[in-house]
Amino acid sequence: MTDNAASPVGPLVTGSEIARLAGVTRAAVSNWRRRYDDFPAPAAGAANSPLYALAEVQDWLDRQRKGQEVSPEVELWQSMRAAYGEQMVAGLAAVAAVLAGESGPALPDDVATRLRELVQAGDPVELVNGLTERFMDSARRAGSDQVTAERVVRAVRHFAPEPADGATVLDPACGTGVLLLSVASGTGTRCHGQETDADSARFAQLRADVLGRSGVRVVAGDSLRADAWADLKADLVVCDPPTGVTDWGREDLLLDSRWELGVPSKAEGELAWLQHAYAHTGTGGQVLMVMPASAAYRRAGRRIRSELVRRGILRQVVALPPGTATSHALPVHLWCLRRPESTTGADTNHSVRMVDLTGNSPEGSLEPRHDQVADVPLIELLDDTVDLTPGSHLRSRHRDYPGEYAALREELEEQIRRLAALLPELVAGGGPRSLDAATTSVAELARAGLVAYEGQEPVSASDQLDTDYLRGFLRSSGNARRSTSASGTYRLDGKGSRVPRMGIDDQRRYGSAFRALTAFEEGMRKADELSRRLAETARDGLATGALAPHE
């Protein structure tokens, strides 16, 4: 978040907050910025996320009669942002401590005053939830991965099993506790969390206290290097781990017992978190991990992916819609694991369910259509790459091979018919070298002002010279040799190339023939691509059983 605590213009607000002040949509605020010249200019922030002085915005809204009284909650948030700046999580923890009746650092006077007024008039639960939502909204707009995105939380809740009363849920990288408290929403659930950032861990615990969640315990610390819940076996583990972190402690943890599927490489920190989560499951316990899409196919993680599949631990992979994550537009995956009930393999699954929602809106339904789901046999996944990308397996299963083959064949046949029609009618000429008697160089034509250049391509600059005629002769094998350097590089420059002299009518006859040949070459390239696709479709269709030879 941008630190504007030292701003001389007082508290600052975003476009979204202006919309809330005025009771309108963000689109309306954007429209005001374009339509009204007197709309306040940004006081800070970046071009794509400007910040405005609250006092100037209120004054403008009053003058436009578009404003309304600023809510006490908004005033508290602005005071907190002015006081804490980029340390807003520490501010949230300090406020939550007051709401929970616990001691902590003294609040800044302005924050303390506004908080007292709100506590006297409202519900602490609503207040702490409202502040949490504002913080998540700020993180979303900033593209921050400091908190789990709301859309990711929604997806995990959708695909996670409902914890039974008294079940144990763990989040080993819980941040501010949003994912943990959302998935384990029942008051009878025992929740355990750990978070490296001490302020985030403190706020998560204090928020749970304010919500009356007595079964929640969140501690600060690095789960991989110093596991605070080493002896805990959970019924459900959820985790949105740090991504792209290479310094996760591999050198210190090479002999750790958690790596039962293989020691993750330095670049595969996400697979270290995955195995840490799996190590905390009891018999039949489940894991839902938010994973980057690249973890499904990176070469360094192939062995661990293979063990996940071979042992029947991996049950489902869900590719979520692009835009689900806050900090980027790439798709993210959910990996769903389950610890087998027995060591005999009697309850081991024989397939992995692949769900591909990448064609959906991030705000849309998370229930997949029939063509977005496939149960892929384990043997098909255990190849040289062990690619767990859902789309890679769904495309071949829901592909209409007969229809695709028929359409490609018809298109190729039509393209071949067009090719025959493109060939120009040619008759015998005057013989080889019959046009060499009277020629001129392109350099001479350029000096005469008859040739110009579009990039490297020469074009006619006069009605006495036909462009197709010029380019056709320049592409002849003789001129190609003149345009090829000693290193073998061809450049259609042609200043040293020569073209025969002839009248404009003859030029146009030759130009028409050259133009037809150019179109024929382009058609041949298209026919070649169609042929390749047709042969590939036919071969794959025959190999999968979707197509069969005619009897």
C-alpha cells in the first residue's frame, strides 16, 4: 500500500472509497473524473491507482450535491491509514486488540477517539469484519499477494469438504487468517494457523477472538523451518503458500521426514509446502493447496508429482479462471490430496479428476460443465512429464475427432481446388535469356524517381512502373543470387538487381502472372498447414479409438 502518512493534504482516498462516500459505483466516479474539469486532481499514488485528498473530495461532492456524510467507519479507516501507512496490518492488530479487550500498544489519539465512538454505537464483530474487508480491497487494488484473494477463498470453500463438528483444520501459511476462518466457519471446529509475519498472525488470532472463535489458535513463525504444530494431525489442511520463493530452507531441511515423496528442489518451494501440509494429515485427512499453474508441469517437480499420482494421494486438480488471483492474471490451480485409509492400497483411487475452469469468468459459477471434467487414469498421467495441467487432458477427451477430421478434409479439398484455379495460364516465351537484352537496374529506377520503398520492399512510385512486375522479377532466381550476401543472407533490396525494359501494358501482363503465383504460394502454405493438422487429427483419432479405418 502507498504510504501517504506524511501527506500535507490530510487523509487520502481511492476511487473506490469515493464511490462508497457518494453511494455510487466506481464507474460513476470514473465518469465524473472525465466529465468535470473541477474534479479534484490526484494528490498522490500512481497513474493507475490515484489517491485524492479526502477534504477536497468532500468539498467537491457537497458543491455537486452528490455527497453524503462520511461514515464513522470510513473516518476510522482514513485515520488508521494516515497513522500506520504501509504498516496497516499492525494497525489492524492494535485495533482488534482493543476490541478483544486485550492489552497492546497504545493507539494514536485520532484512531483511539474514532474507535471509541464506533464501539459505543456499534457491534465489534461488524467493525472488525468491515476493516478486514477494506484491507482486502486495498490489497486487491494494489495487486498485492499479502492476503489470499477473495476469489481464491471462494474457490477453496467451494471445493473443500465441509469440516465435521469437532474437526481439526490447519493453515500453515495463514496470513491474516482469512482463508482459515472462512473454510472452518463452524464454531465447533478446532483451527490452527501459523504465519511468518508476526503482525498478520496477531491480527488473525485477535480477529478470531473478537468473532468468539474460541477454538482458533494462530502463532507466529516459519512453518517449514520451525513448525509450531509438529505433532498435529489435521482432518483438513488448506494453504495458499508463498510462490516463487527459493530461500525456503532446503539446505537445512534435506533430511526432514516430511519429504516422503521426494526432496523438493530449491525452485520448487510450493512442493515443499505441499508435502508439509500432507505430513499434517491424519488417516483420511485432506489437503487443498493453491498452486501456480507451472507447478503442474515443471521438470524439477516431476518425481514428486509422479509419487503423488502413483500412490493415489492426488485426487483432483482444478484449474481456476484467469483473474482469480489478485496479483496476476494467470490461472492458478487447486490441488486436492487425501491420505489413504490403509497401506494395502484397498482404498486407493485409480484416476485423478481434472477440472478445467479456465474458460469461465472469475466471478462465474465454480460448478464445471460436463466437458470441463475428466477422470484421467493414473497410468495415463505417469509418462515422462507427469503433466497435471487439466486442460492438457480434457482437450483430447472431449474432442470431436470425426467432426474435426471431416471439416479439415473438406477444407483441404476446397483449398486444393482453389490452388488449381490460381495458377496463371502460361505459354512458351522467347526462350531463356530472351529478356536479358534490354534491362535496367533498380538503382537506376530509384534515381529516376520511379521506385520508392515500404520498409525493405520496393514499390512503384510512377504510373509507368507496375509494382507486381517489379517485385516478380526481383524474386527470380537470378536476382535472388544478386541479393544474397556472402554469408547466405537474402535481402530483398535489389538495388543491384535488374529488370527487363518493357511497356506498361506488358508490365501489367507479367505483373498479373506474378501476382497469381504469389497467391498460389500463399495458398500452398495454407494447404501445407491444413495437411499437417489433418494428418495429426487422423493419427490421434486412430490411436485413441475415436476414429477407425473404413471397412
